[in-house]
Amino acid sequence: MSARTIGRAPIGAAAALAATVLLVAACERPPMDSTQVGYRGTGMVQIDNPRIVGPIRAANVAPESLPPVEDDGGPRAGEVYQNVQVLGDLSVAEFGRIMAAMTTWVSPEEGCGYCHDGTDLASDNVYTKVVSRRMIEMNRAINTGWGTHVGDTGVTCYTCHRGKIVPENIWFEAAAPAQPRGPVGYRAGQNTPATTVGLTSLPYDTFSQFLDEPREIRVVSTTALPESFGASIKHTEETYGLMFHMSGALGVNCTYCHNTRSFAAWDQSRPQRSTAWYGIRLVRDINENYLVPLEPVFPANRLGPLGDGPKVNCATCHHGQSKPLGGANMYQHYPELGAPQPPPAPPADAAPGEAAPADATTAPTV
């Protein structure tokens, strides 16, 4: 064996060792949990790492509900308090309970003063009160009109806020990255790895493309030989970027919704794909009709680097779980966040305009 050969041996061994270390580092160590969610032979299996799933589950626990109150049929909150533009249909007791719950959900440290002027609770001179009013309207709209996505589970303020005045997973329009000079300088938003697309080379600005405007999400032609120009490669990669986001936001892989035999075929997909389809449109509705119109209300420190207001994506509610808060139904304990309800009807023997007492020994609340 020559000196040259001997000299190369350690180098080759070191390279092989380095390659092995990199290969092992890119793999998950066992044990892993797997769940078959579709037909055998299609690869429709969900793989979960218990070391990751466990902490996520522990961090997504719904808080205990406040003790319930009954509508005593007394005056409505809108009749007792001034400037109650939303939730005025509730009884005074119900109104106080939901206000207390919202404080613990959104501003447990700041208290009522985060939204209210302490000297004049009816005043709208605190911008957060204007925002929260619109968010309550949004909450009611979701619970009553978006059952195709939230089902009977519904949502509350806690679904997004989790005890923080600003939800963790919000987004703003991102400034375009610096482009290198030369004939290949234009990157079309690609090759600038971002966490929003799984640190891949896919276009980074997928949220503004799909979650802030009604843009079609399709990468597969509906005919064998399309007569018109279909989706471009760039559009396809933007769609993949959105799918990367949804996968991470829900803590699932592609087969949670899609059948690998035909990703585009609806009749071979899981029901979860329809739920996700409505979810994308729900996110658009929230951004377009509730958050974007509030941009003039937010102060400068709450706006993004390009001057736009905060917006939501799938992770804002899901926090790494396929069902927010593990599927806990907080809404059932707070029906005040649903459709406005009329007060209880008085008994037949009550005088016209007289509210019935809660029981035979309790006088009506005034």
C-alpha cells in the first residue's frame, strides 16, 4: 500500500462518518406512532413523534369554564348599560359572565382596562374596545355560519388568544427579499427559505396569495389536454407552499386530507379535505371582512413593516393540532357567543310587560 493510499484512508473514513452522522440527524429516532387513515397500499398513514405531540397536547388545554348563569328574564344588558352595540341581547348576569371570561382569555394581566376607559366604560376612545367589539361579531358569525368548518365545536376568543392580548400566530405582508444583480437576479419570491413554507425554496409570500384574496388553488388540470393555459409552475409552487403551512399548522402530513393515488380527486379524498376547503375560505372571510377593515383603527405599533394590519392563518387557531385545543368544545359553555337569543317568555299569568322572577321567592333583577 502506497503512502498516498494510506493518506487517503483517514480522509475517506472521515467523509463516510460525516455522511452517516448527517443521515442519522435527518431521521426521527424511534419509537414513532403510526395510524392508518386510508386504504392500504396508498401510503395514507399519519406518523406522529410522541416527543413532539406530547408537549403540543399539554400546551393546548382548554381552561375551566366559569360557573353558568341563568337568564332571569330581566332587563337586557343593552337597556342597563350605555353603548352596548353587541351582546346587548344578553341578560345582565350573562353579560357580566362573558365580559369576565373575555378578560381571562385575552388580557388576564391587563384586566378590564385593556379595552375600557376606567373613568367611562361606555367610551370608545380605547382602540382595543373597537377591535374587540368587531371580534365578538366575528365570533358570533363563525359559530352560526361556519359550521362547515368548526362544526358544533365552535370557537371562542381563547381559540386564538390563549391568554395573550395578541395571538401568537398572526402574519403581516412581508417585504420582498433583496435580489442579486445580474440576469438571474429575479427569484420570483423563491429560494429565500421561510418558516411559513417549511424552510423550503418555495415562494415565501403564500399567505397574501391565498389567504387574503379569493384565488383558485389548483395545480392539476381537469382535462388530459387542456385547451387553455393552466396553472404556471410558479402558481403550483405557491400552492405547495400553502400546503406546507397547513401541514405544519395542523401537525399532520398530506395524507390527512389527500389520497396519494390521486391528490386531486375529491371522491377519493378523506372528509377532512372538505373541512380544510371551508377552513381556507373561513380564513379569507376573517381577513377580508373583519381584520383588514380594522387597519385604520390599529396604532402604528400594531401594524406590520409595510403598514398593513394583523391577519390570521391556519396556525392562529390550530397551534399544531388537527383540532384546536384537542377538539375541546368551549363554545357549548358560552352560548352567548352564538346567535342572539330573545329573553325567556313570561308565564301566562304575568302582567303585560312584566318579567317573571327566577323562582317564586326571588324578585326580578332590575
